[in-house]
Amino acid sequence: MYMRKIIHIDMDAFYASIEQRDNKELRGKPIAVGYSGNRGVVAAASYEARRYGIKSAMASKTALRKCPHLIFVPARFDIYRSVSSQIMDIFHEYTDIVEPLSLDEAFLDVTENLKNIASATQIAKEIKARIFEETALIASAGVSFNKFLAKIASDYNKPNGLFVIKPKIAESFIEQLPIEQFFGVGKVTAKTMHQLGIKTGWDLKQKSEEMLVNIFGKAGHMYYQNARAIDNRLVNPNRIRKSIGAEMTFDHDIDSFDELYAEMKDVAADVINRISRRSFEGRTVTLKIKYADFKVITRSKTLNAPIKDIDTLMLIGDELLRMVDISPTVRLLGLSIKNSDSDIWRDAIQLEIDFKD
């Protein structure tokens, strides 16, 4: 059987590690990247902070209760993007088949590579060493013959890990793996699986594909295959980014249209800045509103042409904002632009129908 050689590289505590690298006074201390205010959220946590149970997306107030001496550092996304570019450049020295998943992780297909190195494990070692040499940051790597296994492997010995799952041990390795460690199984899905008596890969393997699809929908097919160490997805170097957005959590709840509109200008400016840097084009604008009770609603509108300037985005944002009820008070506002074009619809014309009385 033909086996591919796949590497998954995942930077360890990427944002927090950059902050500790650039400020020696933060080294060895529990730090969180984010805002410590009443509405703040942890964007990333150092390993020192993680020992206290602090995780990304955790409310800053909760994080401070867990670790009162936690140090908050404001995010510097321009720096993170710059370092990410350095790391991606290293990947491309070894292969053109690189699929970035975010700023700090990517899949690499090194079955045939630019340096003609036979061992994927050797390539992973070299890449880890190059990243440390050029950025002073630590990465973990997973090596296997498909994306599912490579992703699990990179997470297995963090931080600074390198783990290989070879074909001969793949199924037995997956059988003993707790279901929570399966890529794509979150807390809610894991809870449902536990209720079904599925706690390990072995338990999952005993369930029929029909049963898994009935309960989990399309994901059931994936779970059935993953339990058998099967993943036929190719590393895709041409992944199209579907949307770009930004959002803002307010220091206090807002129920004034004028105040929300004013705040939306900053969000819109951020979105336009991001799409300009990435030469991104999209025609669908989505407004996201999170109320004080954490209920979230969205409203969207699709235009005939891509949105390229802040005036157009604000015009649509204004229209969408007028469609929602803000009396329950709003704690967060977000805007995003979605790439809704496809080969099928690229030349489509939206009909305008004049309804007369």
C-alpha cells in the first residue's frame, strides 16, 4: 500500500512564547495574552499559566481567580504574523505542499520533498531545529502517514515534542487513545460519546458506521474511519480562506444605536485592513451581535461585487444593525466578510424584482 509522509507542526504557546522571548522579565512567569478588564478574554496562555488551569478563550476574570498573579500582556498580532511568515518560509524550503491551519500550525506533505530526504522524522527534526535557531521558539511535531494521525502525534508529547505513529502501530495506538484526544472531538461530542459507552478508540471502533452517522451526522463517517486510523484527506496547499472578520467586546453593555455604530467603525476599519493585507475578496457581510445574556445572533447580506472599502462595509453594517433588537443590551459586536464566490456562481447575476401594489 502506498503511504504518504505527513508532518504536522504546531508551535508551543505561540503568542505567549513570543512575548516571553521579547521580554526577559516575563520568562518563567504565568502570562496571558489578552485584556485583563471586566470583559477581557485570554487569547493565549504560557505553559506556566496553564499549570493553573488557564486556557485560551477563558474569561480574564476567571483566569485571575485561578491565578491572582497572572500577568496580562496586550496582543501584538503584527508581530505574530511576521514570525508566522518566518516559520512558513522554513516549511517551504522542504516542500511546496504546505497547508497552514492558523498562524502557528500547518500540515506538510514531505513524501517527495525539495531536499530529497527519505526520512520524514529527520525532516521534522531539522524543521524544529531551524525554527528554534531562527526564531528562538519551540515547536512540536507529529509524523505519520495521514493528517489525522500526524495531528494527534504533534499533540502527544507537548511541549517540544516529536512523536511518530508508524503504520504497524497505528490501529493499536488509536484503540488505546482516550476519545477526548481525537482531533475533531470537542467537549460536547465527547460527553455524548461517553453516554454511549465510547471512552477510547477501541470503544469507538465497535460501533457501526450507520449508528455513528445517525447520531453525529456526516462527522460519523469521519469517526468511523478515524477509529481505524484511516484519513484519506490530502494536504491542501491551496486552501481558500472563506472569511475574514473582527469583533469587539465592550467595557459596558450598550443599548444605543449611535454608540454601537461608532464602535462599529473601528471594527470595520480592522476588517478592511485585514482583507487589504491578504488581497481577500468577499461579497457577503455578516454582523454578529452578542447580548448581555451571551445569546448570539447574526444578520447577513450579499452584494453583487466584492467589498473593498470601509464606506461600503459601514453602509451594509448600518443596514444590518438596524435589523436587530438592541434593547436587551449588547456586549459584543463583530463584522466579517465571507468569500461567497465559487466557479458556479462567479458570473451569476442577482435579479432585482420590482413588486408593485
